[in-house]
Amino acid sequence: MANVLSNNGLWQLSWPIGIELLLQFLMGTVDTLMVSRIGDDAVSAVGVSNQVIQTAMTLFTVVNAGAGAIIARMWGAGDWDRARQTAAIAFKINLGLGLAGGLFFAFASGMVMDVMGVPGQVGDYGVTYLSTVGGGIVVVALHLVVNTLIRNIGNTKGPMIITLGMNVVHLCLNYTLIFGIGPFPELGVEGTAISTVVSRSIALALSCWLLWQSFFPRMTKRDWLRTDRRLLRDIFGIGLPVSVTATSWGFSQIVLLSIVSSYGQASLAAYTYVQTIMQFPWMIAAAIGSALGIQVGQGYGAGRLKQVYRAPFRAIVAGTGLVLAASAAIRVGAEPIMHLFTREPQIVAQAIPLLSVGILWQPLRVGAFCLSNALNIVGGARTVAVLSVVGMWLISTGGAYALGSAVGWGLRGVLFAAIADEAVRGAFFARSWLGRRPTGERTSMRS
């Protein structure tokens, strides 16, 4: 525990998460690069479909966020019995929700594309991709929750290694199935969808084995059959507000994509490429914020409240500097980076100014993300949910329509609205955290 909460603890936890996120980023980038050889419509379709899948995945955060926080608390407190029960509860609920979600996407992907108003060939490609990857969403959901549990007990290296293997398999299958190598047919967009499901299925099996090995004594049949109501209430007490936030964010992103789609296919492609590229600085913030969550959870469970209170400040300072440097580096190499994806002048011309705006946007996301993670774990999940939902709809989405469409700033207006949202929410989160300063080692941080 002392090591987890030390100054080096953040680094020791975050660098494997960072590499894991980098590998996931590279997998997404490789997908985009390979699919871009089919055409810009195919890239837009995969981008829109993945946004829908990410929106659906937010429904699982009601369990994942709560279970991750609770298992970290139990691990910090040395309560192994309740830690095992937490893992079993999270797995069972995600299995049920994942199977239901898979049936929906297998049969309703066309309806989803129609509701979003995705144009022409983009919609056709989108139905193909969404029905396959969305149909297998149970695999994605279970892999996500198992990795969340493993990381929150303090093992961030294991998921990183498994993700590396998953990416290797995905890359090989992508090349084989998209372009039709050897005896395999040329499947195009469908090929990358099949590759995604197969590679994640293999990774899920390995992650389940690693989770099993993490517990001693091992999980028993009794852990799977019983459900501690108090533990379930604690999980939902954290997870439900986080899920509301995540679900609201997902639907707000769909509305944003609809706004961007109204600007034309070139704007939609530019926005998709920029979102892909800006994942690189964001993954730095996500790695540090996730490591911070582990520190706060285990420290809170152990009663180390003064150290818990100081932890977000170290994380924000480190994350802001790294994200700022990464965003600036991307802008310096903006043109050659964009040419990796497309040579269409109209798309490149719209994307490069957005990467300039990203130098301000991305660092602002660090503070809000780190503080919201910390607040969720120590009892501030409802406050975070209210502020986040108001911000994302009133400032981010509403501002995107006002600045992008009504004022006529287009894609730059969409990003300026996002900047305003991050700044306002970050300020309110900081005020809430500062009000929780403990006066004694065992004084509760709840307000």
C-alpha cells in the first residue's frame, strides 16, 4: 500500500496503462489506415459505428466503474472475500447485458444508421461493421470489465501484455481479411469487423485466466452463486451516477456527429480523422487518471485520507505537461500526419486548424478527468454526474450547434464549445475536491 501511494506509485501504475492505451490507439489507427485504402466513406462508417458502440458501452459503466472502485477499496482494506464477490457480480451482470446488446445490434444496425441520418455509402458500410462488432459486444464488455478489475487490484502490467498480443492478432487478421490474402476472400469493412471480434475473444480468455490467478484463495462456486446486497448497493451507488454521465456523453456525441454530418461528408471525414489523431494525447491523460483512480481507491480503503487528498494534484501537474507537449508535437507534424490518412485537399484543409485548437483543448481535459475520477471514488459521484450532464448538453452540444451551425464557425465552433465545457466543469470539480480536505487521517472525505 505504501508503494502504491508513494510519489513513484503513480508512475508505476500509469506507464503500463499508457502503453496499453497506446496499443489500443495504434490498433484503432491501423484500422483507420487500412480501411482508408477502401475509401473515405468506409473510414467515416467505421468512425460513426465505433461511436455508436462506445455509446452502448457506456451502459456497462454502471457496473464497471462501481466494481472497479469497490475492488480497489477492498484490496486496500485487505478484504479478499468481498473483493472476489465484487468480481463475480461484475462479470455476471456484464454477461447478461452484453448478450442482450449483441442481439440488438445484430438485427437493428440499419435502423441505427437511419436514425442518425448517415448518408449513402457511409450508411451501407456502417451497417456491415456495426452488425458484426456490435453483435459481438458481449466479448468487448466482458474484456473491459475483467481488465478493469485486474488493474484496480494494482496489476496494470498484465492487461498491457495481453493487449499487445491482441493487437498482433488483430493486425494479422486485418491484413488477411480486408484485402483477401491467400485463400481468404477480400471482405473489406466486414473483414476488419471480424478481426476485431476474434482478437478480442482471444484476449478475453487470457484476461479471465489472469483474474482467476489474482485471487488467493481462489474464487469458488459460492462466490458466483451468492450476491451480497450491501456490496451490490455500494457498486451501484458509485456506478449508477458514473453510468448516467457516460451514457449522456455517448448520446451527446451522437448528436455532435449529426451536427458535423450536416456540414457534409468532407467535414465528417475531417472530424473523424482529428478525433483519431487526438486520441494520442488523450491516452496520456487517461493513463494518469486511471492510475490515480487506483491510488485513490486503495488509499481510501486503507484510510490514508491525507495522501488520497494530495494525489490528484500530482497527477494533474504531470498529466497537463505531458498532454500539452504531445498536442503541440502533433500540430507541428500535422500535414504529414494527415497525409497518412488521406490526400484529399478539402479534408486536410479542414482538419489542420482543428489540430491547432487541440493544443488548448487536450490539456484542459486532464484536470476535469483526474478530479472527476477521484470524486467518484470518495463519494462525489452524484455531483460529478450533475455537473457533467449539464456541461455536455448545455455547453458542449448546445455550444457546438450555436457556434458551429448558427454562428457558422463549423468544426472550429464544435471544438471551442468542447473547450468551454472542459474549463467550466474542471473549475467546479476543483472547488468540490478542495472542500473535502481531511482534518485527520481517519476523517471521512464525504460531504
